Amino acid sequence: MTRRAALHVCCAPDATVPWPALRDEGYDIAGFFYGNNIHPAAEWLARAEAVRKLAGALDGECEIAPYQADAWFALTRGYESEPEGGGRCAKCVRAQLMASAEFAAKHGAGFLCTTLTISPHKNPAVINEIGESCASSLGLVWINRVWRKGGGFKLSAARSREMNLYRQNYCGCVYSARREKEPASHGA
Ligand code: SF4
């Protein structure tokens, strides 16, 4: 029996490994892109377009949530100067995964996963803990994965180059854009 899973897609490059891998495990994937944490709007547009391109290449579907950056700024007010991986990121990741859980529940998916754990800049234990909490609050099963394991991040970089996907050089929010200048792709 096919198991329907919602996959939180933080960005196209990071989804190039998890999406096919979960399909290979027998999940029927419904992608979901939450982008309120992506600034400025032109950057959100570039990432949303890349997600559409990936979904098309995989012959899959990915919902692009309406862009509501103001709600994200209200959520993270007071946490502007936190370093990456601190309190602002915890709030941001929870907002991303809770929106994804709501999308899953609305679309009849009993399982939920995220592409976020492919990034070498993120703490997969924290992400999986938040994901588990968001999923269980709506009666969903969290698919606990650390996608960067076993060369996952390198593979995602190679695949996104092959597919000519847009690759960003900062996590997503305006605060991370100010800090990061190195050309390593990692999504929010
Ligand atoms: S650095 Fe990334 S995870 Fe952290 S708040 Fe900004 S967009 Fe969200």
C-alpha cells in the first residue's frame, strides 16, 4: 500500500536527494515549500521557481505557500541578533514544520519529513525533535532522517548542478544574508 507523505522542501537543491529517496522507500510524496523566511522577495521568487523546476523534473507536485514575510518578521521579533542555530532559527524551523504538518493533514498525508537535515549548517537532532513535535500534534508520523549522512549533501550539490537549479549562498532570512558570503548552498 502506498503511504502518502508530505515533504517540507526548504529549497530545490536540498530536496534533490530526499524526494527520490523517500519515493524509493515507497512514499507517495506531496511537496510543500514554505518561504516566509526567505528575503528579499526576489530571492523567494528565485527559490520558488527552482522548486517548481525540480517538481517538474521529478514529475511530482509541490505546493508553494503564499509569501507572507511580515508574519515571519512578527514571529521572530526580538531575536534579530541571534546567531544561526539559536533561538530565532528554532522559531523559524518550527514555523516551517508546523505549516508543513498543517499542509499534510489537509492533504491526507499521514507522514511528514523535511529536507532541512541535508544541510551541514543545521543541527539535525534539533530539527527532528521539532518535526516530531509538530507532526505528533496533528496525529502524523514523523519520518526521522539525517539526509546529510553518507555524502547526502555532496550528492545534492552534484544533482542540483546537473539539473541547473538555482543555488543560494545563505540560509534565507535577511539576518543570514548579512552574515554569510561563502558560496555553499544551504536552504532555510
Ligand atoms: S538563519 Fe535560516 S533557519 Fe535561521 S532564522 Fe534565518 S532563515 Fe530561519
